[in-house]
Amino acid sequence: MINNLKSDCQNCFGLCCTALPFGKSADFPINKDGGEPCIHLCSNYSCSIHETLRDKGFHGCVSYECFGAGQHVSQSIYNGMDWREGEHAREMFEVFPLVQQLHEMLWYLHQTLTLKETSSFHGKLQKIYEDTVELTVRKPKEILEIDIVFHRSKVNALLIESSKRYRNYWMNKGKKRQLKNKSNYIGTNFNGLNLQGEDFRGKLMIASNLSKCDLRRADFIGADLRDADLSGANLTDALFLTQSQINSAIGNVHTKIPNYLEKPSHWTKSSIS
């Protein structure tokens, strides 16, 4: 299932480039309304500036991840009928972000099911995983009626418990806690620190210096790593880390990441300090 939770743009109708709005900012150089195709979207749904998105200021595109929702909505829910056909475009654009949220939950739940530390409640995790999958295969009108907030709250409770158990050794035995519990670490210099088992859940870590840090078993769910420096850092056993977070950060050939993620091409231009 994990491969189905990775974006496959060739089997998507450019939904993230069309359905989602964005505003002129540090992440985007232009404004775009939801439902309006990006000016760089080609007729075959490819991106005309895909190789230079970062250079042209489309950092938001580089860091976005649909977790496979794009191809699922395009090919499974709408059976290969794109938004340019018929009168279902608006509905399709409303369904897509909901399925994206469900697929993101599946990405995290899948990882919890691989952890030996969560074995005592694998049954609960498997049940909510299957319940979430079932929500993604409903008909469009049924998906629009899903209470995403309620379902996410149930998933989140299990993700929090999974994180605590996974990080327990490092929190209680392996090392003394080095960080104060803050929500904002923007621009913070962590260079070379042992941050094993830390909880970075939902933290703002924009432009923080995490170079040469030991980040094994740290929880990164929802952490904002835009322009964070991961040069030489060790994230091999990091929890809930996503490709979009890695894409938005800065790293190099010495950065160690989980084997299910790929090093971004722009990292090869970096050198360890």
C-alpha cells in the first residue's frame, strides 16, 4: 500500500495545480484561485517549469505532497475522466483535498504498523487504517459528507500514543532532554546536538540549523522544515517524516534519511559545513 501513498503525477490530471489556491508569498511568486489551472500547467497535465520550480520561486510546489491522492481521485474515484470532461470539475476539486487528508493519515498509520513498540495495540491501528481506506473508496458525494475533523481526531490519538511509545527509551533513559517545549524554533541553531527522540510535532522550524544533529526517533509530524539545514544530520529512524518535508529542507550527500524517502536533486548542490 505504501507505493499507493506516493504521488504519481503521470496518472493524475494536475489536480494540485488546478484545484488548490495559492497566494503570492515566499512560497509562490503569483496568485492563483482554487479551480483555476496554474499558468505553467501543460495540456498533458505536466508542469512546464518542473525542473526549475525552486529557482522560479515556486517553493510551495516543491514541498507539496498529495500522498497519492491525485492519481487515486483521477483514476479510481473518477475512473480516468478528467476535470475537463463533463460537469464534475467543481466536485472533483472538492473531493481531492479531502482524499489528500485521508491519504496523509494512511501514510502515518502505515508507519505505526511497522513499529514493534506499537505491537500491543496493532489491532486498533489496523482497524482505523482499514476504516480510513474505506473512506477513500466511497463515491464522491459520500466523500464530501465525511467528517474529516472527527476522523482525524481518532487517528491522531493513536498517532500520539505510537509516538510516545516509539520515543520512550530516548525520552526516559537514553539521554537528558535538551529542548524546552516551544512551538517556534524558526532560525534556531541546533548544530551538532543529540536530538534523538525529540518531539517536533507541529513545530515551526523554518531556516533552523539542524546540521550534524542526531535526529533518530524524533517525531516530525506536521513540522515545518522549510529551508531547515539538515546537512550531515542523521534522520534514519525519524518518525512521521514525509517527502514534502525533505523536499522543503536543505541537505547534502552526508544527510541520512529513512530508506523510503528520496534525496531531492537540489541537495546535491549543497556541501557540508
